[in-house]
Amino acid sequence: MSVSPYATLAELGAALRKREVSSLELTRFYLDRLEKHGTALGAVVTVTRERAESEARRADAEIAKGKWRGPLHGIPYGVKDLLATRGIPTTWGAEPYRGQVFDFDAEVVRRLGEAGAVLCAKLAMVELAGGFGYDTADASFTGPGRSPWNTGHWSGGSSSGPGAAVSAALVPFAIGSETSGSIITPCAFSGVTGFRPTYGIVSRHGAMALAWTLDKLGPMTRSAADCALVMGVIAGRDPKDESSLPAKLAWGAKPQRAKRKIGVIEASYEGVQAEVRANFEASMKALEALGHELVEIELPDLPYGPVVSTIVDAEGASAFEDLLVSGKAKELRCAADHIGGYEGAATLAVDYLRAMRVRKKIRAALVELLTTKVTMLAAPSRATVAPPVDVKFRDAYPGVKSGPSVIGGMNLAGAPAIAMPNGTGLHGLPTSIQIVGAPLADRDVIALGEQLQTTTAFHRRVPPGFE
């Protein structure tokens, strides 16, 4: 094939428009990579070859007639297997739903189809998106997701398949989901760039619900610029999703190089792995060299973790009440998930309501921080590199501190964030930085990521053995 499997979306689009490659050729190339590597990486549930080739042929016919749908026209992609796809199993990563088939496409899938993108795969995920409290990487009927950088280590959850698939160029981009860390974490552990949008910016119609007031869908890609291209297609008001926002953001606008005041949360990189800290500090120097002002700050002292946990426990137990009542939770792969849902169901209404009240205070405090004291926040995406697949998470890296709950707090606030690879740590595994903005500052967050990636090349690195 005339283009690299690791080409950006803009590069792939240019090759398609110049007729250097056809969509069918491109699609078959990625389908072959999915079939060759997908199972070994625990990244794939279903390869959708028949649908993909049909969509690719349609794209080629339209492009030949001069009908250009936009920057994703003819480009293959995959989705986390919690998004409904007409006539194709949507398993939620869980044995009890392995044969589940819907007769419609999720809104995100529909919009990507309208943009001419080509669906190649349903990608693996942690069962039920981790809602029952899994404690090992082996928490899906497809087995543990594996980082292409070191296959003895986890690709991250719960969007484990999208993380591994994009990292190994099994697809050029994928759609993942985040309730509290499920895009940021696999991006960090798999070494890819991903974006968690403001809550409500992307429709969740047709997506599995874990926690209705927290769930978000977003792109996992090779670069920040790729994130902007995908968001330009999937974002926007959808009357089928009552949480959907009417906000219109200029996704296609040229990134502004405005000087930003970036809050650096000192406690977020104290006690982390040495390589994580060193790479984060190097990223901060790069941002400073670009003209941005760095300000040491502290997050407001609020119970981010307990509030997130309470909400996910209560809403998740309600979402999967059928598993609990039927006893089919025992069919889940991870032993911790056999009882986690029942523990969530024991959450008292008074505790859930208290958590929701405290959440309002958390959101107000964080929004004030991001709009009056700093423009954005920066922190390591995770305190460690990916843990081994064969140990419990708590035993992987003893003595490492995770710092304040940046991920938890910002998900409670519905704030956007981008995660980007920024170096290498233990075992040859990637490290990552996250940049967070105020709600609805999505385009600004991605723009800062684009700017940082013009001065670094970590997002261009290729995992050995997957060239």
C-alpha cells in the first residue's frame, strides 16, 4: 500500500482524494491487520468485513464522481463494543450479552457513516465498562487487552480494544467511552492520543449506559489534529439524547496560538514513577518554551473519588439490574465483578443524593478554577505505566502514589481533556500527559494538544513488531 498504516487522518484523506489509494484497498489493508493481530492483542470482538467492504465501495464510487463528504470519507475505523450496530453483535464485553444484536446504529455510528467513514470492527472492552469494580486486566470474554508496546502489559480500560487497535494501527481511529478514566487510561497505557469531550457534546444514543450522568463518547486517534477531525463529525445536538447540548464549536478552525495560563497540579506528579515525572516535567518545559505560563496550583480539597464511586455504584447497579436479579452476574469473567454489582445496589438513596449534591459543589469549584485562576490544567495521565496483565492492579507497582483524583474530579465537572503520549517508561511502555479545560473549551484543549505535538514526535512513534 502506498501510505503508512500509521498515517494521520489528514494524510489518509489526502491520499484518497489524490487517488493514490482507494478506500477499498485501504479498508482491506486494515481488515487484514485486524484479523492478523486483533485476537492476540485482545483488541477485537467482531471484524465487520462485509459491511466495511460495502461502505468502502460506496465511498470509492462517490469520490470517483467528485462527491466528497468530508475529511473522514473512505477512512476505516472501529468502535468500542458498547455502541449499537445494526445486525452486528454488540456484546458490552460481557458473556451474558454475547449474542445481543440491535436493529439500529448508534447515533455516533450513523454520523460517521454519513461522513463516509468505513466501519471495520467492534473493538473489545472491559465487561460492562468496568461498572462492577474489576480488579485485573482479565475482565472481558475476549481476555485482557494488551499494549502493543509490551504485550505482557495491559492496554488500559475500559476502552482496552480501541487503545490497542489504534496503537498497533489496526484502525486509523476508534471511538471509545469514558465514565471516569476509560479514554484517558487506555490512551496512556497504549501510547495514543484521545479526547474526552464535555459531557453532552456527543450523543450517547445507542450506547450502553453505565452511569447516565457521567458517560461520554470520544475519539482515540494518532494525533490531536485527528481528534478535531473526528469531533467535527460526531459532535452536535441530538434530540434522541436528552443530555445532548446544542453548543456549536468550530472544530475545523485553525488552532489559535493564544498564550495560556496552565495550572500544574504539583501533587499529581509527586510519588509517581520516576519516568512518568521526568517526562511530565519535560512536557511542561515544552509548553513553557511555546510561550505558555505555568502556575503551580492545588485542586480544591474535595472528595472526588468517593463521590464518583458512589454515583457509578448506584447508577451502574440500576443500569444492570437485570444481571443482578437474574444472577447472571456470576457469568462475568472477573471474579470481582460477580459481587461488585450487588455492592453497588446496596448504595443507599440518601448516599447517592448526598453525592449528587456534593458533585454540584465540586463542579462549581473546578469551573471557577478553570475560568478565573488558570486557563487549563496539566497532569500526568496516569501515575505509572501499564500494569502486567497477570496481577491485580493494586499489586502491580507498590509504593506509587496516584495523587489527587484529577480524572475523577474532572469527569464530575463534565470537563474536556486530551491525553497524549510524552515519552517512555518502565518495560518500554509509554507515558502520557493530560490537559484539561473548562466545560465547552473543547476546541481550545485540542488546539493546545496540536501545538504541543508540533514540537514533539511521541505521537509518531510505532510499537516494535507492528510496523
